[in-house]
Amino acid sequence: MIAGTDQLRGSVSRKAHVAALAEALTRAGHEVTVHTRHDDLTARLRSGAPDLVHAHCPVDGAAAAAHAIDVPFVFSPHEVTGQDDRALRSADHVVATFSAQRARLVAAGVARENISLVPYGVDLDLFDPDGDQAERTRPQRVVALGEMTPSSGFGTAVAALPALPEAELVIASEPYEGAHAHELRDYASSLGVADRVRLLGAVPHAEMPALLRSADLMVCTQWESTFGIAALEAMACGLAVVANKVGGLVDTVVDRVTGIHVTPRKPRELAATLQRVLSHRSTCEQFGAAGRDRATARYSWDRVAEETVYVYRKAGAADPEVLAQEAMVAERKRASRLAAQG
């Protein structure tokens, strides 16, 4: 497995995804070796004699090295950019993490039959409804996570706040300082809600569950089409989610089941939706409980690893009967898990 950095621990991102997936695959009995950009990949792959190479970044030579030793090459682009073109063309199979990304890959020329949809996973032990809660000083709390950039849409959340007199908006984002952070503070002041907007900066991953548990709901206002791991972590903590109808949020957040979808950059629509959900505590709780159930059933790392192994089998041109049997076994396991939860 090839990551895009020499450091595999940290915030939820590509590197954390690679680390968690590698651990889940290891738990399932597979031997996993993680290489980084800084390794001499060709030499290491030749000496390691892997059964398959799975790259999570467009590393020059990775596909060539895999094919030179006659093993399949699987590529997870995470983002669809021009830098990925060579890896996409060279891959025996491509992994998309959400439906809109799969559509973009098809538009980029990747054959649909060579793309599998395998989402990110979530640590269900860390992100759990039970546990410590961060302190709060207002009757209602709305939390938002993301990078401190305009495309995170935090301004839309701030614009909705005047309609929510009992609520505070807590934004965990980095960088804490910078041009956009100052603009956001000035905007909150102009709306008279500066005292109800808190910019926390970066929150350590281990402390994030306590922050999520302290909130009534999460708002996801990002404009860009990304997976939206923050929404998944909130759902795992039993939190209702109000999310823009973009990217992976369309897959993760089930409208009117685990939360509500809204139109990006529409503060009045967002304000009305937040008012409606926050004014009915039972609705928040129902969405939150359904979100936890969905996270447990669909997004555990063990299930993600299981589906990833199935992709590996497809990339390696395994016997179709073997694939069918493995799919049947996987489905039975999922059904058993759902029955146990019910």
C-alpha cells in the first residue's frame, strides 16, 4: 500500500485513512506493508514481492513497478485531479469513495466496470454516543468542522445564526488565524452574533468526539464535492446532520432519516432548516440514532476492509465463482451484524 506522506498518524485525511485501512486489513489476516513517497518504491516493491499494489496518491513509477513484477495495481485517487491521469490510465482497478466521484472518474475516461465504490470508514469505538462532553454555555449548540477557507461555507452558517437566538456556532477549523478567519469574525460582528460564534482552531482527533457529543447537531456547509468525513464522525456519535447536498454528503447523510440536505449558499434555507430541527428535540434524537445505526452498519473499518479485499480480488482477475462466493459470505456477515443490532 502506498500513502502520500511519510507520516501516517494525525488528522482525518488520506494518511489517517491509509493507516486505519491497513490496520483493518491486518486484523482480517492480511499482511500489509505501507510505503511512502520518500521510499525507493521500485526497489522496495521488487524486494517485498507483494500480491498487489494499492496506491492512495499518484506516485510516479508505482504502476510500472507493480506491473514489472506482474501484480495488479489498484488506485484510490481520493481527489480527481490532472495529476491522477497517469495512475488512472495504468490502474487495473480504481476505488471511488462516493457516487459523485465515481461519476467524475467515468467522465474522465475510466471504464465504469473498472471502478468500485468503497467509502471511508469511521472508528466506532472512538466516535461513540456515550462518553465525555465538552462544556457549553448556550442552550443550543451547532458545530461545524473543516478547513478555514471560503469553500467550507462557514459564512453561510454564520448568516443563519441571527434566526437562532438560543444557539451558538462552534467552528473547529485550521488555521485559527488568517485572512478568512478575520473575515468570518468581522462578518459575525456585522450581524450582531460575534458573541455566539466560537472559532476553536484545530481540535485534536482524540478530543473531537467530546466536542461532537456536546452539540445538538452538525452543519456541513462545504461547497466542494468531497467525501465529508466529519459528517460520518458526527453520525457515529449519534448527532443529527444538516448538510449541503454535495459530494459524499449525498451518500452519507440520508435525507430526512439521519439529517436533512440543504442547498449550498442559501442562508435563509439553512436557517429555516436549523430552526425546524432544533425546535424539535425528538427529531434531533431520531436523526442521531439513525445516524449511529447507519455508521455502524455501513462504515465500520472492518466492513471497509472486507469490501477492499473484494476489490483486490477483482483487480487480480480471480475466478468469478470465487468472487461470487466471497460476495455471498460478505453479505451474510452484514445481515448477521444488522440482525444483532436490531
